[in-house]
Amino acid sequence: MNHAYEYTVREDILLSLEYHDLEDKQAMALLKSPHPLKQTFTRWENKETSYMENIWDTVQEQAKTAETRQRSKAQKER
């Protein structure tokens, strides 16, 4: 559990490579790096992002959807 966040972000970094292409020179430079995933994670860790804001927005959206469904279900049961 101590490294769950790091593991998750590293998985997301790898996943991003499935959806995007680097230029050949960039990819080769990364592959020649001693620890490209670790170095990318370290760079990510030092950035300010809106990740938690996106999580909260998603929680709120899901809560609104759940509320709407439950209200609709209650009306049908009447």
C-alpha cells in the first residue's frame, strides 16, 4: 500500500503511451535513459495538476446521477 499512488501513476504514464506517439528521436532518447519511467514519475510528482479537482468533479457528477436515478425510482414506486 505504501507505493500504490506511485504504481498507479506509473501505470497511467504507460497507458498514455498507448494513446499518444512520441517523435522517433524522443522515443529513442527515453529508451536510452537509465530509468525513463522513474524519471517521468519524478517529474510528474513535482508538477501542480488539477487531478484531484477532476476526481472531485467526477464524484459530484456520479452523486447527481445517483440522486436522479433514486428520485426517479421513488416516483415510479408511488
